[in-house]
Amino acid sequence: MNLKKLVDDVADCIQTRHFPSTISLNLRSKFHMRYGQTLDVIEIEITSVCNLGCDNCDRSCGKEQAPTNELMTVEQIKKFIDQCIQAKKRWYKIKVLGGEPTTHPDWLAILGLLKNYRDEYNPHARLELITNGYGPAVTKRLALVPSGVNINNTSKTSSIQPTFTTYNVAPCDLPEYAGADYLKGCGIPQICGMGLTRYGYYMCGAGASVDRVFGLGLGIRELTEVTSKSLRRTRSALCRYCGHFKSGNTALAISPSWEKAYAGYAEQRPVLPLF
């Protein structure tokens, strides 16, 4: 375990009362425990449109995956806010992303709604825009981000990402994962938190992408129904297809389950209940 990271995690825990993820992840890995689920961090995928389309994208926005013009509506964002207020939800972090979120025609209005909600009902929450920062159009839009919204600019320069793993290699297609305990999950729901898309709440954004492509219909549409238990129940269906579950590499690869799912998606997109 990296000592500096451990010290930083403990300091962050003291300041924010948010459980230090590195400590928990290392303990769970060492003792082969099931990974946890963070419920006070959420990634809102407002659009699946991306101006870059990276290989191995775990939102399936890559050029050879399942690019789509789907997006969340302003009404859906208002619904999310209403559910948060009614449930008296207190977020530690709210992240807005895509695809590339600044390609959404109403991205500034969405940020404004979330910022007003944060300021009035959840003032200690961190509101963050995650962008690829690619190209002059995106750079120009980022100058419009209102104060009080943090920009996480990943500063991508091409569609090839050396750190991306083989998201499209499904563990269930590999003989070494026969009989795997998919309920164990991986560290992403614990580090990155829940996902919210136009189809509802998920254990994580990568899992939501599996549902969008495979059409399993596992999105939860009421915040009051979102619990660690309800999200964990979806792991058996989602993690079996997610390359993050296994030990990955950066090769561009795809396994039979994903080949079939992408072919089916290209022919006719799955129809899922909307949030």
C-alpha cells in the first residue's frame, strides 16, 4: 500500500467524513471480499455523444462500439433534483459527464440547475464537470462554466488511451472466469460511486453502459429505491460482461458477447424504460 496515498486518504476522511477508498479497497482485495458501493457520489451521464470516440470506452461511445445521440433531458435532471430534495439526500460529490458533456445542447442549463440545487440544499457537495478537453470547440465551451463548478479536464489528445483497459472483453466469455462470483464486483462503484443515465440509477457508469447496449432494463427509476442491496443485486447481470471485473490490459480487443451485442445494437437499439 502506498504510504503517502494512505495518509492522504485518512486526511480526506477527517475533513469530509467520507470513507477513505484506498484503505477499504486494499483490505477487500487482500481478504478476497466483495467490493463496497458508495452511495453519496454520483456520475450523471447527460449525453452519450462524444467528439472523440476513444477505443475501449467504458461508456461504449467509441467509433467501433455503440455511438449514439442519446441524452438526458432537462426534465430528467429536474426529476433527479426533485427526488434528491424529497429524499433529503446529501451528496459528497456530483459529477456531470458523457460522452463529452459539453456537446449536450442544454449542458449549461443543466449545470445551472444542479448548481442551484447544490447551493440551496447540499452546500458542502462538490459539483464537477468531467470533460475530455479535446478540440477548440470544447475548450471554448469550458470558458463558460459557472464559478462554483469544478472542471476535471482529462486533456485527451487522441482516441487512443494507453490507460484504458479491455472493457469489451466479457469475463463470462473467458474459461478462467467460469464460476466467478460476479457479486464481488470491482472497485469502481466504491471509488466512482453510482451512475445515473436516461434509463435510471446504476451501481456505476460502466454498468449503465452494459445495460444500454445489452438491453437488460436494470435501471432504478426512484432514488428512494436505491440502496447498496438493490444495486448489488444487479452485479450478476452486469459485471459478467464488464471488462473492469477482470484483470485488464490496454489491447484493443472484443469478445463474442460484445460482438453480438454491438451487432444487435447497430441493427436495432434496445428499448429500455426511461428515468
